[in-house]
Amino acid sequence: MTLSDFNQEIYVVITNEVDKKNASKLANLLLREKLIPCVTFKNIESCFWWEGNINQSKEVQLMIKCKKENVNNVCNKIAELHSYEIPEIIYFPVSASKNYHQWVNSV
């Protein structure tokens, strides 16, 4: 494969949840509504300012892949259902292989 084989655009949305149960619940809802084709989970530890204090907690990061047309719906659904008062919702376009792009867009 050459670099030109990876010029198909998809989107990655990242959010963190308090635990695996909430992460799975959110992921399954997005999958059942066919807003996304897949999501991966990663156990992480975060440090952040909250209510005037520095906090540290273990979380589960969701790396969500979706087609461009679904980014707004995915972000809105995360904001609606997330367990945090102010959830991290970050998204960006990425380049994918032609076959992966076709698969992401088939859902």
C-alpha cells in the first residue's frame, strides 16, 4: 500500500466515561442506532481541574469511528447520554485505507 491508498476521510470521536459499564452502555446505544460502525475502549488515568481542585481518576476512553455525515449526531448523542456534567467530546478527521473507509461508510 502507498500513502495515496490512505486518503479516504473518516472521523474519530473521543470521549471518556467513568467506568466500563457506562462506556459499554454508550457504545452499544451508538451502535444500535447505526451512528457508528465500531468503538474501542482503553483504560486510562486522567488529571484535571474540577471545581477549583486538581483531580485524578481512572476512566475508560472511547475511540469512536464514524462517517462524516454522522459526526454531529454522534456528538449530540454523547452529550445527551453521558454520565459527566461536562463530558469531553473531541472529534477530528483522519485518513483511512480505502477498504476501511468503505466499511465505515457501509453502516
